[in-house]
Amino acid sequence: MAQHQTDTSAALHRIMTDPAVGTLDVAAAFGVSRSKAYESVKAGDWPSIKVRGCVRIPSAWVRAQLMLEDPAVSA
């Protein structure tokens, strides 16, 4: 695996369990490159927050885009 690749199943697990995830996880889930992910954040196409210099994307938004069931609703 290349240095910047993220395992898709691990990324989806984090998307389903964590409140916010990194751009690499979202890129893996959407099937886009790392640079395209950062472009999407910079352009405002993806909602994001910065936590201690790290870009984080709300998992609820990612789940909605991928039409995944929200674990909080199904519990």
C-alpha cells in the first residue's frame, strides 16, 4: 500500500463510529484521490472543521452522502 492510501473498510468503520473523520477516510469512501479530497474541502464542497490543524469532516454528512444508515438512528 502506498503511504497515503487508506483501507476502505477501515475508513467506513471510522465513518460509522466516529463523529468526524479525516479527509483520507472520506476520499477512500468516495473513491477519490487525496488531492481531490483537499480540493473539495477548500472549495467548500465538503463541510469541514479544523481541529488542531487537522481537517475533519462530519461523519453524519458522509453517511448521508453515501446513503448509509446512521448508527444513532438505528440503535
